[in-house]
Amino acid sequence: MILQTGDAIPDGTTYLPSTTDHVLWGRLPCAADPAVLVIDSGDEVVIDTISHEGILEDQGRDPRAYFEAAGASDVLEDAITLAASDYPRTFGVDGPHVTTGPIEVRGAKVGDLLAIRVLETLPRVPYGVVSNRHGRGALPGEYPLDANLKSSSVFSVFAAVGEDGRGRIPLAPGSERDVTFELHPFLGIMGVAVAGDVRPHSVPPGPHGGNIDINLLTAGSTLYLPIQADGALAYVGDPHFAQGDGEVALTAMEASLRVRLGFDVIAREDAIASFGDLVGPMAETSEFLVPTGMNEDLDIAVQDCVRAAIALLQARFGMDPRHAYAYLSAATDFNISQVVDLVKGAHARIRKEDFS
């Protein structure tokens, strides 16, 4: 099944398609950007997203030709239209990602938190792509092997969704044997606008969220973001069908999603009581509280994540910071979110049941 723009949208749904006038490509919103949709706190929105894989210049900027050559019979029209447009983007300077938004949330003020609730994730296509490009990834001097390691090199692997609902990647080029893996669709980019009038690059994440690539943000999860511009000006993109912690090859199984999200504004005083003074993104699932740390140096990213976890346990449960530090060492996993987005990310998985 393929979900083109407007397909299977129930009557009465607030819907934001990923048409060219509703997206940014390569940059993220700033406070000066006009909203493409205005909602109230508590509202739900169905949003289409477009994967950047298959539309980039080093893949021919022709998704129909690219995916049909890989054996896909259906291609998203909004991806074809964006790739064929004269969108003002500079390849190699701007980022690769397409984001849908920004969405203004009435009453959201600087200092508040925006909670983005992930209610549903629907694949728009039955395939995706994993790429290692431009000498990046966790092993930039070693991969891709068959492109002479030039700065313009790219090696992409087409990943299909099998009839069993699992992802499938061939063992080798031309092989009829596959490795299969579970799909856990999520949005790699969820964020709020930065202050000022300069749009940030789409690749490095930060206090605004953006390209955080935390694979726990599947349906049923919530991401909390410190609001930096009135109205929040939220956006989403970089859809994945699956990703391992680390995302070592630069991308994971990138593929377009339709998502249903809820947006809630949490007043500053309530946010501090529940989470402490958040300086960056924090996620929550049914099982875990997930503070984060981000820095170009992975060691510092992990240290910042530990500090954020201690502050969260102090605010939420009244823990002494020394005891919180001891608890985290005894019972909490610290994971690498990704190591490929210039600013590296770490996140902690604090089990909520330990405090019940």
C-alpha cells in the first residue's frame, strides 16, 4: 500500500500534507518563519513526511527513476514534485532532510515546554533506503568501499518490507538471500524553532531537538522540548522504518511516514516541577524516562546525559543527587543515539517502574 497526498484521511481530521509549500529542505525553522498551520494546545494533527533518500542530487534527484530502478512500482508524488522543483537549496551546503511545518501552537511561550505525543506512525511506502555517503558515518575513512572514498561518493542499499512486515536487506549485491529485521517506525527529526532569523542546518541536533534520531520515539512515546520562540513553531521529518542505536552507516532504514501527533504546551512552572529545568530534549515512553545529552564529543554528550538524568531524578522524585548518581550506575542503560550527525547524541533509559 502507498499513501499519496490526501489518501485515506478521515473527515474532520486536521491534516498537514508534505507539499512543497509546507516543507523546508535542508534547513530547520527559526522564529522568523511563518507557520503553515496554527493549532491549539491539545490538538492532534495528521502529518505527511518525505524521506530525503531517493530525492538527493547524488541519487539523481529523480525519485521515480531511482526507486523504479530498484524494483519499486509506486513512488510518492510529493517526493517527485519536490525533487523536480526549483526549491532554493544548495547541495553540499544545506542538509539533506525534508521537514514538514512549522506548526504554531497558540499560547506557547519561550520558557514553556512543548510535548509532542506520537500517537500513530503509518508507512507511506513499502520500501526504504540505507545510505553511507560523502565519507561520513562511523567509519568515514573506510566506507563506502566501492566509491574510491571520494567526497561525492555514496553507497545506498535498497531495503524492502516483506510480506511478514519485516525489513529485508540482501546479504550482498545481487544476492537472493536476505537478512530480515523488525521495523519500529519513528521520526528522526522532531523540533521547535530556534530564536532569531537564521535557519539552522538540518543535520546537527541541539536544544531545539531537530535531528535527534532516538529510536525509542515510536507510537506511544512523547518528546518534551524547551520552547525557544513564541508559538513553538514545531516541525517533524527524517522518517525511519528502523534504526539501531548509533546509526553507524550515516542513515538507517529511511522511508516516508504519515504520523498522527498530539501537541501540548506545559507551562514553565509545571515543567520545572515535573522535569527540572530542561536545557534540551527529553523523551518518555510507557516504560522509560529518557533524558538526553548532545555534543560533538561523545564523551561530553554522555556526561551531559548523566547530568540531565540526575537533575530529572531530583525534580521528579526528590532524589539526593549522590543517590541518583548511584542509582543510574546500578540500574540505568546509557545508549548512543547516533554518532553520525556532527553533534553526537546519548540518551538514558530510566525505568519508571523502579519508582512506583
